[in-house]
Amino acid sequence: MTLKVKNVSKKYKDKMALSDVTINFKEQTIYGLLGRNGAGKSTLLNIVNNRSFPSTGEVLLDDESVIDNETLLNQIYLMSEDNLFPSTMKVKEIFKISEEFYGSFDWPFANELADSFDLNQKATFKKLSTGYRSIAKLITALCVPCRYVFLDEPVLGLDAGHRQLFYEALIETFEKNPRTFIISTHLIEEITNLLESVVVLEKGKVTVQEDVETILQQNHTLSGPRNLVMELTKNMTVIGKEEIGEFINVYVTGDFPENLPQDVTVSSLSLQNYFVQLTKRK
């Protein structure tokens, strides 16, 4: 059951929010959906989850359109900043109505997570802090039976301890019940170890769609005296550079010479720095 975004574009008046976006989200995979503010991430998520419609293109699940298809849409869940439940509804009632809507709910795991996060299930949604609202929505997302779960800025308002709890909970539920999670976040460094694959959006277009392991293996930093490093990298694919006086860091993709001069060092490039260099506005 592959989820396919096929040639999707979205135009708002004179602004093209998405342009010919094609992505194949595989089953049982944890993705990072990365992009700077305004790159089109939220627009894409809303289209995939039938909260908005594309100007052109289509979203297919098992090769069928998801538009107004209740059976297929019940396999897709979006947790976002939007509050879709009445603010006077209690947390436990949110869990119950989610169970009714999606057909089942992992109550043991929900209760376990509520205890771990110290979330009061009798509290109304409006009386929760921003962080605890995120926690309530995260627990819901992790406990519905959907095969594709989209998490848009899932740790908004969470402190470091609660963020770590969430990451551990995500891995736990993924190992028990493998399905696809797509995480859209700016906290790239924190989630790198969770991710198997990455999609990068820039100005409404997909610029990268690659496994994390491949990205980390193919991208490096060459550091050293400016003239020496620039000469070494003149025929390489350079995605960015930073100069400090006569010293320079050059970020490259692909192979580099095995025998480097003594003054030049090579180091791996983190996923976050790769993203920063790739999307740096010149």
C-alpha cells in the first residue's frame, strides 16, 4: 500500500505553493519532510490528507485517489497545529472519538504514554498548556490504526525531556506495529537517528528524495587553507562553503581524493548541516 503524490501543484492566486511534486512514500518507513519556512510543507500535508485540493496532480493510495475516499482516508492521519476537536472536550473524550472514527485505538499504549507524560486525561483541551496540547495530539496520532501518520512540527512546545519521551515512544510503537511516519520539523539534529529517508522541499519543489544513510555517506566537509581546499574541490560538486580568513570549510557531494594534503582534513556532514547548506539562500 504505497502512498503516491503524483505531479501535484498548488496555486494560490499569483503564488505557486507547490510545483509538480512527485513523492512515493513507502510502507513501514520513517521519513523526514524538511524545508525552510514557506517551502510548501504544510500545503503538501494538507493536500495529502484531503484538507486541501491540488490545482493539478493527484494523491494515490494503493493506486486509488484519496479524494473523498473515506476508506482510504482512514489509513492516513495528520497531526498538525490545527485543533480539530472542540476546546471543551476532555483528553479521554478525544481518544474515544478517535477510536470511533478510525475503528480502533491502542488504549494500553495511550494510557502508558499519558502516565509517562503526566497527562491528565480528565482535563479539557483548552486548559492544557501548548506543550500538553501537543502531547495529547501526539498520543492520539501514535495510537490510531492508520498506516500513514503525518506529524507536522510534532514537538511544538515540548521541553527536552518530553521530546525525548516522544522519540522513544515513536520507536517503540514502530517496532511493535511497523507503519509509515512522515515527520515535518525544524529540529533535524534531534530526529536524524530516527529517520530512514528524507524529502527536501524548496520553494515548492522536491530537491532531494533520498535515504539518510546515502546522504551521510556521500556528503563531507573538506577543511583547510583556502587556496589548497579550493584547488582540491574545483571539479567536485560543492553545495556550500564557509570562510574564516584564510581558512575554509567546503561542503561537497560525492568522492574526494584519497590522499589529501596534510593541512586538509575531511569530516562527515551531519544531516542538519547538509540541509542548511543545500537550502541556504544565496
